[in-house]
Amino acid sequence: MEGNGKYNGNGHDSGEEEKIVHFPSLAERDRLRRAQEKKNRPPREPMINLPPATKYLAAVFLLFHIAVQFLPEPAQYWVYDHFGFIPARYTGEVPFDLYALAAPLTYMFLHGSWTHVLMNTVMTAAFGTGVERLMGPRRMLVYFLLCSVAAMLAQFAADPFSVDPVIGASGGLSGLFAAILVLMQKMGAGGTGRYGIWPFVLLWVGISVVFGMMEAPGGGSVAWVAHIGGFIAGFVFLKQVMRYLK
């Protein structure tokens, strides 16, 4: 009996397509397993998990201080005298110049010593993180600047003829602390008792006055009025910033 197919001699019809199955080697399987594990692995948290605006603000404080420290000592004093806030410049006791226009903003980025800048950097991380997560990066930065300017105005009102430069971010950071107190109260984490947040307010004011009687890190006096001015401004500006700034 004749058939139509041709026999190829190995037990298979030559009309059938020969199939070859490739099995991955042990090394290939191990590589595939590691790739899958890496894909399924949760993202690693950064070592310093700060929100962006807080991180950049703290970095600016440090970078400004490092840059000033590389200058010779006479140049350092020149920077403090021209970019620090000197109340007497605005009352005629000291000649007014173009640097006085920038000083209300630049003074907050200058610090008198490593202790000063490191303390303010830690406070930026502690207070800025919570405030930025509450109001977002743009609002937080505007809020910090407003409190810093208010702190400067409070210091000016207290000692308008002073020739000593006021430097440091403590006034603005005091404003951030005020926002933290309001946030804690709203979350029920503090300030919910009979007296609300008043014990914290009085404690901060008391600490500011006590530090004002002491010498500042690196020498000089502490502008404690600026601390209190920035703190009060924090309560004043919080609702406005949250309401009107997108």
C-alpha cells in the first residue's frame, strides 16, 4: 500500500516540523531570579529623608557659611557689615548704601560660627519638614521669608540705632516653630489641654529671653527680640499664606 508521506528513517514523518525547546542554563535562571527580585524590591529610602525645600534651605545655610569661611578675616567682616542687617543704616547713624536694600533678605543666610549655623540647620530640618508637608514647598519658603523679615522689623523697632549687624535664620525658624504648634494642636498631638498651646508659647518666649542674656555662639549678643518677632509673625501669617498662596 502506498502512502503520500515520505518516511525519513528516524520514525518521524518528514512533513512534521521539528520542534526544539531551549531550557535556560543554571546561570541564566539565577540571573533571571535576581532581576525579578530587584524589580519587586521596594525603593530604598534616602539616608536623609527631608522634603525638597527644607533640604535646599538647610544646604543654602551651610554653603553660604562655607563660602564665607574661605574668605580672609577682613573680607568676612566686610560681608557681615554689608549683607547683615544693621538697624542704624536705616536711621541715619550709619551711611545708607545699596547693600542696605539687600540686607533684609541676605542677613538670614549668614551665621557667625559653625555652632550657630549647625544649630539653625538642625532646626530647619526639624521644623521645616513638618511645615513643608503641611503647606507644600512654595508656601513654606514664602512663609519662612515673611517671618524672617518680620523678625528683622521687630529687632529694628527694639534697637533702631544699633550698629551691630544682625545675622542668622533664627527669626524665620521661630516662625516655623509657631506653625508646628498650630499643626500639633490640629492633629491632637499637643496643645489640646485647658491652656492650649500657651505653655509652649511662654516656654519659647522664655527661652528666647534667657538666650538673649547670654553670649551668642562665636561671640556677640543674641537678637532675642527678632526670635520673638518671628515667632509671633508665624501665627499672624499662617492663615494668610494657607488661604491666598497656591
